Amino acid sequence: MDEKLKKALETVRIGLSQETSDASAYLSACEYLAQHREELTQRVYVQLPGGLRGNSDPRWDKVRENSESRCGCGNERVIFPGNPRTKYEPSDLGEIVISPENAAYLKPVGGDKESAYVKLWIEGDSLAFMCEPFAPLVLTPDIFSTKGYKLEQLAEVLPKQKKPPVFAIGREKAPIFGINAVDVAARNVTITLDKAVESFNPDNYTDAHACTK
């Protein structure tokens, strides 16, 4: 990966996680990434200043032109990659077990709560999921329905696979996690996230977007 691209990605990651980040450097990084979408391999989530009040600052026009809004005010945005990575690359953070007692919320590394890819939980005898669970209502496709996979069917198919089946979403088919094991009796599913994905607990997660001044 180009060094300028690496530096811009790192600046955006720091900007999302620290209120004290350099605003000028953050703007430059967002603009660089927006104008070099063809070099990106995964989604990049950026936040324009202004919080829920919106932003009409012309300095951010190039970022707005090359990204799409992910919230009602238009300040949380996503830059879609022109060269998306579709091959699953497992994270080295270990496995996650989805059980009746343990749901999982998955988002892009460095992304905000509203950028979450998917919620996973056990419902009855199935692994249920909802894509984009914290997106604005009009952007949440699964809000009125529950989708999922029967645990027995997963358990039957899994041994026949040479590699863990991969769950991917979005128009760019972004890999989210691989399924490692299914225990029908215990009603749990063991997964490993893609290296660009992380889990989080929305109950104690500070939504940086909503708190932006």
C-alpha cells in the first residue's frame, strides 16, 4: 500500500478515536482518501465536524462529493473502495462465541457505532442477523424482518467445507467473519472476524459521532 494512503488511513483512525486530533490533518487525510478511492480495499468511515447540527463548510466539499452519508445530518460518511478486498483474512484477536447469552455487534475497525456492519444473535434454533443495525431507519434494510441460518443446516454443511464459510455484506461483498464451529445442542456458533472488523458492546460504547461538538 502507498505510504501516503497508509498515513491518511492512520490519521482518520486517530481522528475517529480522539477528540484532540489535528483538525487540519484530519481534513487533509479525508480529502486524500476520498480522491484516491481506487486505491482503497475496504470502506473508510469519516466524520465531518459539526455533530448533529450538520456541516456546510465548503472545505469539506470534495469529501462530500466522493462519499455517501450514513446519518441524518450527513456528517458521518463512508468512502466506498474502488478496489474492495473480497478475500477473507482472519483476525488474530481470537474467536467469538455467539450463544443465547452472548450476541455480537460487529463494525469496521475504527468505525463509529452507526457504521456497524451486523448484529448476530441466537434466536430459537437459528443464527440470526441484522445488517446495519444502527444505521438511520431508512438505511436499515433488516429492521422489519429477521434473517438467519438454521444451526442444524450450518452444522451439516460445515464439515464439508475446506475453509470456514465466510459471511460478507454490502455491494462490495466485504468479508465480515468466518464460521469455525457450530454446536447445535449448546446452541452456539464460533466465529473469527476478518482483520478489518471488530466487535463492540453498544451498551457501554460512547458514540463519538453524536458527541462531536
